[in-house]
Amino acid sequence: MRHMKPSIFLALAFILTLAACDQGAEDKAKSEAPAAPTAMQPTLPALPEGMGVLPTIMPQPADNPTTAARVELGKTLYFEPALSKSGQFSCNSCHNLGTFGVDNQRFSIGHKWQRGGRNAPTVLNSGFWSKQFWDGRAPLLEDQAKGPPLNPVEMASASEEEVIKRLRQAGYEPLFVEVFGGGPEALSYDNMAKAIAAFERTLTTPNSAFDKYARGEGDISEAAKRGMRKVDEIGCTSCHSGPLFTNNAFQNFAFGTDAGLKDVTGKDEDDHVFRVQSWRNVAMTAPYFHDGSAATLNDAIRIMAEVQLDTDLSDADVADIAAFLETLTGESPKVDFPILPRPAGQALQWRD
Ligand code: HEC
Ligand code: HEC
């Protein structure tokens, strides 16, 4: 059963896609038959250029297919506090799947109550982003997942070996061998990251009010429609473009003290450059910006208009744009908390 659920999820996505195709074929047949009524066809709204429904399937690298077995192991590791030195922090501590993949803190609390210097972005939909982190320093989710267990202000494990040793003590070896094949070496840091990334690639948020509206299945408020037109008119969507509401590019954001991409590349032209953040679920991921300095969505909208577009928005425009962004909140994936492997009769060894 444990291994069935993600395959059911994928099968469902597939069936839904087929159903959508069937619907299309039916509609086509109807429109070709001269006397057929067309009243059943949903009227699709006219959307500003580029806007559209969230894609259902995330791209996956050739060496890490999103198989049901990898997803299930990755889910277990995602909730596994044994990745941390203290045994207290899992990925879910800071990217809580009960609260849209964030902790709603300005800066997350990590090992020994330390706080880092950046706001934790959501893991939801993150497999759609061109690169990971505000400054894009990790190309893939696989690269990203290797960071937190060893980061001294996050999970603070001493080394990859220490993490693997603890996972072995917990009883992970047979699970890794089952998923990746081979012998005891299947339990490796690389495979840990692959499994977590495969799980993250299932974390999409379909069926937002906007998506239903775009498919002709529902309506959004007049305020949200005004906001939708406004962001197009004033140019927000030159960066927050397409169905993901980000062009996935890196842009200057002359705000705050963080040097962003410059700290990665050392180049002056990369000073204060950050990845354009998606608007998907943004209403649920306050506070905002890489430094979490904008407490409310309205503040973030106003600051963006000023800094990026040199525009002072009226209160009414800000409210309309916020109403539109709220329609981009999708269905957060329902994830059962996994049972973690543990040895009988003894606790894992934690360090202070
Ligand atoms: C102590 C809090 C904390 C823990 C624990 C943590 N993260 Fe993060 N995560 C962050 C912060 C903060 C950032 C942003 C850092 C940056 O951009 O420099 C981040 C960034 C990310 C991103 C990039 C998202 C994006 O939009 O670019 C992903 C994906 C992610 N974390 C997944 C994970 C996974 C998987 C784990 C467990 C292995 C994990 N995180 C553990 C705080 C945490
Ligand atoms: C020139 C490109 C550009 C334009 C134009 C732009 N943005 Fe942004 N936006 C960004 C970047 C880059 C970020 C990430 C900022 C950071 O690093 O803190 C961002 C972040 C945001 C965030 C915060 C997301 C989060 O998760 O913290 C919101 C909300 C937002 N933009 C709304 C808007 C609105 C509304 C407009 C139009 C008034 C707009 N943006 C115009 C590039 C742009």
C-alpha cells in the first residue's frame, strides 16, 4: 500500500489529462455537427497574454525519474529529523506542508535556535523553477537537497558520512536497496537527495480559483479581474509571466542589503539580482522577499510597483492586485505523515 499512493496520484493526473482530451474531442465532434447545441461548451475568458493554467507534471532529469518508489522514500526523508544533528529538524520544519511549504517566519529557526539571513521560500511547485534558492545557486532540486542537512544554521550535521551513518542506524538501508538496487552502498548521500527531489516533484498545487476561471469552470471576483488586467497593463507580468507567473529569470531588485547573485558569481552586474518569484500560492507564504521584510502582501505589491516599475499604486489598485493574487492559491497536496524507520529498543544517537 505504501508504494501505491503516488502511483495513484500519477495515474489520476493521467486519467484527468485523458478526460480533458476526451472532452476536447467531444466538443470538436459537437461543433462539427451542424445542428448540435453548443451551450454545453464552457466559454473561456479572455486572459491577458501569457497567463494560463498551472502545468500538472514537472520536468524531471533523466537520471532521476519521478517513480512511485522514489517518491515514497523521498517523502519519508522529507519528514526525517535524523538528517539533523539534534534530531529536531526535518525539511518539513521550515517548509511545512501543512502551511503551503513555508514556516511564515521572517527568518527560519534552525539548529540551536539560530536564524539564517534569508526567508524560506515554499517547496510547492519548486520543481518548475529554473534554479533553486533566491540567488539560484543550486541548479536542480537534487543539488539543493544536499545543502540543508550540513548547513550549520539549519540542520547542522557534521558531514555526509554522519548523516548516512544515522540513516543506517535508523534502518534505511533496505529501503534504499529496494529503491535504487545494488548493495549497502545504495544508502548514499546522492541517493538521499534524489529521493527527496523526486518527492518534491509531486508537490504541485492545481485547481486554484484562477485556473478554474481560465478553464471556463468558475468565476473570480470583479476586483480580481481588475487586478488581473492591472498587472498586465503596468508591466508586472513582464517578469511574473506565463502560467507559473514567473519568467524564471534573474532580475535586479534594488532593495535591502543582500547582494544576491553577486555573492555567488562575484560579478558587479549581479549585485542585488534574485530569481523572479512565482505568484502561485503567494497569498499563503507571507512574509515576503528574500529578507522577509515585507510583512503583508499589500506591502510587497506596493514596494514591487515602486522599485521595479517606478509606479505609485493607489490603495484601490493594491487591493485589486491582492485580490487577483489570492486567486492563485491552489490545492496544497494532501500528504500523510510517514512512519519513519527506527531500531527497536534503542534511540538514535543525537549530539547537542
Ligand atoms: C532551518 C530551516 C530550513 C530547513 C531545515 C530546510 N530549509 Fe529549505 N530553505 C530554507 C531557507 C532559508 C531557504 C532559502 C535560502 C536561500 O535562498 O539562500 C531554503 C530554500 C529551499 C529551496 C529552494 C526553493 C526556491 O524557491 O528556490 C528548496 C527546494 C528547499 N529549501 C528544500 C529543502 C529540503 C528538501 C530540506 C530538507 C533536506 C530543507 N529545505 C530544509 C530553510 C530551510
Ligand atoms: C523587473 C522584474 C519584476 C517586475 C516588473 C515585478 N517583479 Fe515582483 N519580483 C521580482 C523579483 C526579482 C522578485 C524576488 C524579490 C526578492 O528577491 O526578494 C519579486 C518578488 C515579488 C513578490 C514577493 C514574492 C515572495 O514570495 O516573496 C511579489 C508579491 C511581487 N513580486 C509582486 C509584483 C507585482 C504586483 C508587480 C507589479 C506591480 C511586480 N512584482 C513586478 C521581479 C519583478
